[in-house]
Amino acid sequence: MNHRQRWRYHRDRQIRRIRKALPLTLGKVSSCTRAMYQEKLLEIPTPEFICLYNGTKPLPPETVLKLSDAFMGDVLPPGKFGGLELTVRVVNINPGNNAELLSKSETLNGYSEFIERVRQNHKSGMELDDAIRDAVKWGINVGILSSFLTQYESEVESMLLTEFNIDIAKEVWQEEAREDALAEHAKEIAKKMLADGEPVEKIIRYTGLTREEIESLRKAG
């Protein structure tokens, strides 16, 4: 899995975590109504971005994603004015990964086991909704997330039916594959036009690539 694919895979989860983190930071800033007039530096909590991964594609126990992996063109060097970077620590919580971490959190470990139960049910031939219902009843009976599942059984089933909708996922993957193929085709055309000495403006019109992307292709030679 390349950087671009990994970034796309985790993008939505990262956005949700950023949205959760921002109110904490902004809340502290906005609560200081006089802060905008003071010259003293207003300290804020140190942000840390962590994504707990439980997808089906294999990933190492821990990896790091960078926002710059999605940038078009060259990444600004460290210290360059206006540069922006975000790193996200991705922790794999699927069974067989990070056992020490999971052992410290009954809830996190239970969630990992519950999702794995849903997947195994589905792999065994159960319809998805039946696989989820069986996992919910199993969790309640064996004491895994039992109080939560008892209280929010219907909400959990509804959420997981959306999360595990394979047909929608396949449509998204196919759409992304088409986009990637079109992007690669455009780059091949741009390379040929560069080799023929065509001006950058013309290449932009014919391929839809940005000036930065074309310059990167030129440098790559």
C-alpha cells in the first residue's frame, strides 16, 4: 500500500479525530476573552494525533502518516515560511497487534475482539446483518462490551451495517482506481509533451495537471 492509498484509507478517521481535538483547543482560546489584546504568548495544550486502526488491509503494529503525502508538487523543506505538516501515529488494534496496549484497556480490547467476531461470522457465510446481531449477542453473553451493547444494541447494528457495507466500499475503491488510472495517463501524456518541447501552459490545458505536478515530472526526467 503506497502513501497515497494509506492516506486515503485513514483520512476520514483522522478528520474525525481532528474535529474532536479542535474544540478542546479552541475552547481554551475562546474562553480567554481578553487574550486577543495581550502580547504575552497564550499557551495551548500540545496536540497529538493518533489513529486506532482496525481495518482489513494488513498494516504493521504501528506506522506514521504524514499530511504531506497528499501534497501535490514538492514539499516545502523544514523551516520554510508557510510550510505545513501533520503527522498521525497509526496504531493497529487488530488481534495479534499491540497486545500490551490492548491489555491495558478492557474497552479497547473488547472492541477489537467484537469487530473480529463480526468479521469471522461474515467469513463463515452469515449475512452481514446476522453476523452483526450474533456478535452483539455474543458480546453481551460473554461480558465483552456487554453494558454498552445492551444499552445501544440497535445503534451499534445500524452503525456497523454502514461501516461494513462491502458494496459501497467496492464502488469507492473502483472510483479511486479509475481516478488513479486517469491521473497516471495524464502524467504519461505530460511526459511525452515535455519531451516534445511543448510549453507548460499547453500541457496544463491538455492534461489538467497543475504547474507544480508538471515541474515535478520535468525534474524526475
